[in-house]
Amino acid sequence: MDNQVVIDSKERVDDLLIGQLKVIQHEKEFCFSLDAILLSHFVTVKPGIKAVDLGTGTGVIALLLAARGAEHVTGLELSQTMADMATRSVFLNQLDGKVKIIQGDLCNIKDILSSEGYDLVVSNPPYRPVGGGYISPNDNVARAKHEVTATLQDVVNAARYLLKYRRGRFAMVHLPERMAEILTAMTQAGIEPKVLQLVYSSLDKKPVMLLVEGVKGAKPGLEVLPPLVIYKPDGSYSNEIMQYYKEYR
Amino acid sequence: MDNQVVIDSKERVDDLLIGQLKVIQHEKEFCFSLDAILLSHFVTVKPGIKAVDLGTGTGVIALLLAARGAEHVTGLELSQTMADMATRSVFLNQLDGKVKIIQGDLCNIKDILSSEGYDLVVSNPPYRPVGGGYISPNDNVARAKHEVTATLQDVVNAARYLLKYRRGRFAMVHLPERMAEILTAMTQAGIEPKVLQLVYSSLDKKPVMLLVEGVKGAKPGLEVLPPLVIYKPDGSYSNEIMQYYKEYR
């Protein structure tokens, strides 16, 4: 039996091409991109875990973590508009037993969720510091792309608070240019970076994205995976990327 | 006119295939490897700079920095045996006006060299923490490969002491598995990581080496270069590596 949800005329329902997941998006709001797919695939998801997605936006990562076997995923989102849209996507996919969207500010995480109660925290946070580039006039899009409401340090601090001590995992997708800041912030928060992968459009160019996973309380020692290439020379998705879609079917 | 130096019967004189540089090595001691060549090429060497190579070993990096245009290079080496050999290599290449080898412990850098007096500090330090793997029975080889006498933190602290404030550069070759520790240590020492390159034997495998350069007092923002591949599929050196040798001719 399908669930029914109300869709605004400016909204659309996109097929994730993964499992049979669908996600509601709005033409004027931030829409998910490949970054979210890459993070959802990269992160270690053990069966039965409890996870949090910080700044869930459309909810796409929360939905995908549930599809990958998480027992429960909380998606935290600052924007009421985005949180409403993500909540309807959860219902549309009949995942309301597994995924819960909460409107709230990750900077106030202590008032929202319990400490050290989660196995996994993920985030596809705003990539650019304020002052670093064009700021979108749409508030929600600006907040999704620039550190207007939460900095890298805020995200890492929230993860530190939420994660179980020993074995709690934190994963993020971000820009390679912020790698030193990311690894330093994680290390200082006691979340030891353990796996890192750089994502390339083409191997003769600089990487375009960074995937990193850390473990709270772990010993130093980082596994750097082979490069992940998005496109074939003809511009179509590489076998690795196509594989991600197949794995969920 | 060639310089004459005395060579022990267990020593050999290896041609660096770069400029016309030669380096004396001993069959029982630590011999330089591709790591040193990669670091010497990777690092930014502006004409007329004063540089220090921490743990210079055979002196190969100090010789190459001079060949790349450094006005003066100090090679600091703990082992008296290695320092003697490196000093003879300097004379053999008639670079005694530009390169000076000093026997000393980088942990006591304040007693050996002046603070904030150098434009560039480089190091090809011991890669592995003590306790991490086989320890060579030869003391000097052990010290070159394991952090017996100096840790990563000691190397970074010495670099911080030596470098001029603003624009002083520090570069290192190391293992990718220690990337988080390296970037954190540099950041905490006020040497902001600015350029990083991963070195691969093959692009479908994990990287084998890490090259990183930081600038004292710089703002955050890391440029991650395209992957550097050592070998062609047929096992010969890649065009990039061959190019390094050509550039010095």
C-alpha cells in the first residue's frame, strides 16, 4: 500500500534510482547532488545502528542510510521548509518507522538529542566559509552552501557530542581544499580519521571532493583509498558510480 | 677541477642521474630512495633561499636543493657516520660553498641553529612509530626508518623553530597512513598545510607516499594536486618521474 503525501506545485518528486526511493525537491530550494550519494555509499553502515544526519536538507542521506540497513536515522534540519519536505519524503517512502526528521539547529544539539547515544553521525555540511564566494539570495540555499549558520567546527562538535564512545563513527563529504582543517578538527575532537577517499572528475585534474570517516577514541592511522573517479572519458558515469546504484536495487 | 675525497671499501659512489650529482652510500647504512627525489622536486625552491634538511642522511636532498637554486642548505644528521659520508658527498660535488652538513640532534635544534632564520625546512623523516613493525638491527638504519630518536612532532617543532615567520615553508615526504597526524601537527605548530600530493604505484591501488608543503602563518586552504603515478603499466618510470631527472640536466 502506497503512502499519500501532499506536493506543492513548485515541488517535484525525483526518483533516486536506488532501491525504489523517491525524494521531494523544490525548484527554489537546495537540491541534493552526487555528494550525498557518494557519502551514503562511502560510510560504513553496520546493520541495526542508530544514526544521525546533521543538516539533512531533502533527507536524501537519511533515506539512503535506512536503505543501507540502519535501524533508525534522525535527520536534523535547520530550515522548517526543508524539514517539512524531508518529512513528506520519509512518508512517501514508507520509512516513517525508521527515519525521523527533526527541525532544529545543530549548534544547540544538547537541547535536541541525547549524548553518546548514536553509532553513526554523517554530514554533507556547507562547504565554504562565509566570505568565500557568491552567497545565494535564497536563505536556505545559502545556508546549505556557506557556513552561515554552522561552521565545520560546529558540525564536528555536534558529532563528538552524539557519538558513542569507542567505535562511534563520523563521516563527511567536503571539499579537498579544507582537508587540513577537517582532519585537525576531527583529531582535536577525539574522532580519529580512519578512512579517506578523494573523488576526481578526471585523474589528470585536482580532486573535486573529499570523503572521510573517523572513529571516536580510535588510535591514529589513516587508510587512504584508491582514487574514486566519477566520469568515464566519454562523460558517462564510471563503473564505480554505476555500481553504487546497482547495490541498492 | 675535481675534488678528491676518500671512499671506504664498503662504500660506493652512486650517480644521482640529476645534474652531475653523485652521492656516497654504504651498503650497511641507510641508502636514499625515490622518496628523497620526489620531495626534492615537489618542494617550492625560490632562488637565493636558505634551507635546512632535517635528518639529511646521505645528504641527497641537501644536494638536490642546492641544484634547484637554494643559496645555502644546512643538512642536519644525528649519525656521525652518515654525517661524515654526506660531508664527503658535498666535497665530491664541489658544493662545499653551498651545502653544509652538521652532526647534531634535531631535538636540540635550539642549541644548533638560529630561530626564524630559514626560508625552507624539508625532511624525509623516519616514517613509522616505534612499535610499528620490524626494527633494523643496524642502529642508523633503524633511526632512519623508525621514530627511535625523533618523532613526527619533534620534526615539526624543529621546523617551526627554524622557519621565518610569514612565508617560511616546510615540506615533508611521509606515509599516507599518517596524513591526519601530519596535518594536525603542522596546523597546531602554525605551519598551515598549503599543497599536498599523493603518490601512487598504480591508480587502482592505495597511495604509497604523501608529499606536503606548509607555510608558516598562512591562512587555511589546501591545494590537493592531481595524483602522481610512479610507474607505467609496463613497470618503467612514468613520464612525470622521468621529467624530474630531465629538469636538472
